[in-house]
Amino acid sequence: MRPTDLAREHGISTQAIRNYERDGCLPPAERTPTGYRIYTELHASALRAYLSLVSAYGHATAGSVMTAAHAERLDDALTELDRGHAQLLRDRETLAAVRSAVRHLTDGAATGTGLPALPGPRSVGEVAHRLGVTPATLRVWEAAGILTPGRDRTTGHRRYLPADVRDAELAHLLRRGGYPLDRIGTVLRQIRTAGGTDELAAAVDGWQQRLTTRGLTMLTASACLADYLTLRPGRPDGLDLKGT
């Protein structure tokens, strides 16, 4: 196969094919006596796997998986995929908690959130660590009116009560779902006042669809990667990628 043969299947440029090979996302190609690259079905399968991984996990993880596979570090490659699935599971669990919050609000519960609460007031650093973001991110959300933590009267430090942590959890979920800060602020204000949950319910439904799409995309990527690894020469003895 020529670079154009691989590129045509995916609607990308031949330069992209060369770049992927250079970066270790494709196995090295042999050359003709005149220096032209020779690609095979192995390279075509690697390209399908890589581009599927990009769609499911992003460029950084996809590159790490493929370079690890080509360096015969299969466990490292699988660990990268595990991290992506772990994040998807966390998102699903958080989403389930948000749905519980919507039910509580719809039922008129004044304080029910459905989210695991942190006892007592917490610092901005503790909340940031819980969410996996930086304290600066929480301050940006506060400046946008999304979060409204109180202040310690003596030190002036921010104090996140359980309701503030709930707001931060919801803001984090919606931000990962691609919602802009102003819309997140609207949702959180509705929650605080319990003045209606239509906006939140719509956001949750949209994020549920995104999670389903991401899960299916990961499934496709895993299948493409397994197909590619089956074609690779020199697999460890006893490694059965077909489950037979």
C-alpha cells in the first residue's frame, strides 16, 4: 500500500500518515530501493486503531497506547485504557448522583442532594483535590457566580459547606459535558433556589447521551486495537486476543 491508500480510507492527508509513523503511532514502514514507503494491512489496521482511540480517548492517550504497544509494553497500553474507563465510570456515578438531586428537588426536598457530602466546612484546596481540579479553577467559577462559598471571619479563607461542595460537584460534571460557564451558573442558581429543575434535567439528559456515545466509542476503539494486536508479529506466547 501507498500512503495515499491509507489516507483515502479516513479522509486525511498523506502527510498525516507520515507524521503518525514518525511519532510511533504506526509501526515503521519498509522502503523501496528508491526510498518510497511500503505500507501493509498491518499499517492499515494500526491506523484504524489509532484513529478510533483518538475519537474515544483523545490524541494524548491514543498516542501513548500505540507507542507503548510498539515498544512491547502491552500492560502500559492497557493501563492507559483503564484510566479512560475509570473516568467514564466516575462520570456515570456522578451523573447518577445528580439525577438523585433532581428527584429530590422535584419532590420539594429542601436539602437533599443525592451527592456524597463532606462533613463540616472544607477549604478550597480540599474541594479542588476532591474534584481533580486546581484551586484557581474553583476561583474562576466563583468569579463567574457559579460557586458562592462563605468566608472564615477570622482568616478570610473560603469555607465550603456541604451545599457548596454539591454545587462544585455539579459544576464540574456540567463543565466536562461542554456547557459554558454562564449556563452552568443558571443551573446552579436554579438548584439553590429550588425554583425549577427543567434546565438541570435537560443538561443531565444531554450528558447522559454523551456518556453513552463515549462508552460505545471506547468499545469500538478497543475492538480495533485488539484486531491490530492480533496482526502484530512477536506477541507473547499464550496471549489470546480472540478469547478462544
